[in-house]
Amino acid sequence: MGLRDFFVERVPSEVDVNDYEEAYTEETENVSVEGVSQESLIRDIYDQNELSDQSQSIFKIEEVINTLPKEMPTGTKRNAVAGMLSVFGLTIEQVVADGEHRKAVVSSAVDAIKKQNEEVISDNDAAIENRKLEIQGFEEDTASRKEVISNSEAVAKAEIDRIDGLIKFIGEE
């Protein structure tokens, strides 16, 4: 047993994520998307759904990986990460369950955002179609009124010409 083995707990090199899928199942209606903005989408989703604390989350893995040398072999990194998780009082099962929960929350939040926006889009499309019909009605009314003006001018011009002809006739000596 070397010094390294004293500080790092040996764990199986392959972790099957499917073993931990029993973790969380979120329904769309249980996810809050109030106040979520596009500029900070993920942070807002986590804040609204009480997932802001990342100290005991799947992201602890990323934090530990970032402290390890890039050239370290993947298997060695995996073992080192597992060992460090245990130092933090975390198990692979806990962080994987957290990851599954976060995936479910983010997916459900996006579904809720999509549903909210699709409803507005549908309403907008219906309003646009109504406005098109309204515009068509205005265009038909305008065309009809222009025809009234044109006919009135033609009839009035004919009458004025008739009267002018009569005045000319009577006024000439």
C-alpha cells in the first residue's frame, strides 16, 4: 500500500449512471419558471427551483476535475474524483442523483417555457389573422369609397358640362 492509496479510496473504474436513475422524477407543473430570463436562463432555473447550492452537486465533479492535471489519464482522474468526493462527504450516487434531478428540472423548465411561449405565439397568430381580415375589410371599403368618388365626379362633370352647354347656348347672341 503506497502513500497514494492511503489518501485515495479505490472505487470501481466504471460507474453505470443507469444504476442511479431512481433519483428524481420531476413533472413540468412542479418546476417554477417565474422570473426566468434568457440572459441567465440556467442560473434562474436553478434559483427558482432551489438548486443554487452547487457545493453538493454534480458540479463538484467538474470542480475537482479542473484541479487535476490535463494530461492525467481518464481512469486515474475518475478514481481521483471519486476519492475527492468521499473527502467532501459525497458519494457517486448522490452526485449522479443530483445530476439526474438537475436534468429533469432543466428539461421540465424548458418544456414550461416552450408551452408558455407557444400559447402566446398561437394567440398572436390568431390576432394577426384577425387583423388581416380587418385590413381586407378596410381595403374593400376604401376601394368602394374611391369608386363612389370616381362615379360622383364623373356624374357631376357630365351634369356641369350639360349646364355649361345650356348656359353657352342661352348666353350667346
